Amino acid sequence: VPASPTSGPQGAPVRGWDDVRAAMREHRMARLFVKPAHGSSASGVLAVESGGGGRIRATTSVELGADGGLYNSLRVRRYEREQDIAAIVDALAPDGLHLERWLPKASQDGRAADLRVVVVAGRATHAVVRTSRSPMTNLHLGGRRGDLDAVRENVEAAGARWTDLLGVCEQAAACFPRTLCVGVDLLPAVGWRRAAIGEVNAFGDLLPRLTGLPGSGAEGLGTHAAQVAAVLGDPARYRTGTPHA
């Protein structure tokens, strides 16, 4: 997972923008993500990057109203005035904030790329590539579906194994053994040889027209149909079935 000064028993609390700035200096994080501790769909997430001369920029779907209120928007925007960024962070901080290092990601067709991998009953059943020109690859925020076959080819060409990446997603899902289905955000590093887990989402399975991976036990099934099959059928086939192709 990306390094985070707010995670674990020694994690530092974030009471506002001053704490974010202090963490950036102490941990030498010129680029980081600021995320609400509880949220979904990138609501309230800021991708923050600093430059020379004290310059700061944040990319986010948060709209800062003239009245100082915050509004969730489907339009990704950039803020380059630190006072605006500070106002957003200060307003979000009372609900809890998580800071994590911004990892450089692999690209596809000149766009940043990551993967949403759906794990049902312990098996990685579906995967979609998400690409974007902004730090947010969420499909509802303008991200586009990418080429999964090309990703597999890039991973194998880099000397890694596609099955290992799916296995990492299954290991992450196993941290939540009482949850039938999760959506894992897999962040491939530049060069495609390594990857990190960005998030594990309870609501990450709304992927229309996507059918199961070969060898997953969910071939021909959409994400929701695969969950129904796991509940009504034999969930063990997702854990002990044919290995991933």
C-alpha cells in the first residue's frame, strides 16, 4: 500500500491544513492524496502536489462555493490558491482524513492507468482498466475504460505475472473475511512490474457490461450475477476452482 503517516497505531491525526503541510515536510511528500477517512466515489479526495517557491496545487471533485460550503461535483477541477485548498481541508478534517503518498502509476495511451478488480467469495472475478488524464481515474469522473489485454501483456513483458497481481487483490480481500464482495483498486507502478493496493471498496462492483475473467468461475457473468451465483450456488468454486488463465 502507499506509505501513509496517518495509518497504524502511531498514525498522526489531521486536524487541518497545517497538519497536512507539516506531514508533507516531515515525510518529504511533495505529492500526496488527502482522503476522507469515510467516503466513496472519490468524494472529498484531493490530489495535492507542491512545487518550488511554495507553489501548491490540488486536483479534486470538490466544489468550493462562494458561501464557503463544499459540494460534491462530477467535474474534476484544480485549485492553485493555497487559501482555497486550506479551506477545503479544514472543512473536511473534523470527519477524519487519511494521507498517503502519491505513487507514480503506469500509463496506457498517454493516460494514467489503474485497475478495479472485483473479488467475489475470495476469487478475483472481474477486472477493468481505468485511465484518465487527471489523478482521479474514477469512471464517473471522466475516466475511461482501458485495454485489459494490453495490461496483461505489459505485465508479462515486464517479467511479472498477471496471476500474481490478481492474487494480491485476493489477499487484500481476505482481510475482510465476512464480506462477500469487494472492489480492489490496484495501482500498477511505472514499468508494470510492481503494483500497490490503493483501496478496498465495499461498493466497487457497478461495472455494466463486464463479464468474468477466464478461469475465475464467473465467465459469462456480470459482477452482480457472480455474487448471486456465489450466494445461491457453491461459493467454494470461487476459492478452489480452475486457476486463473
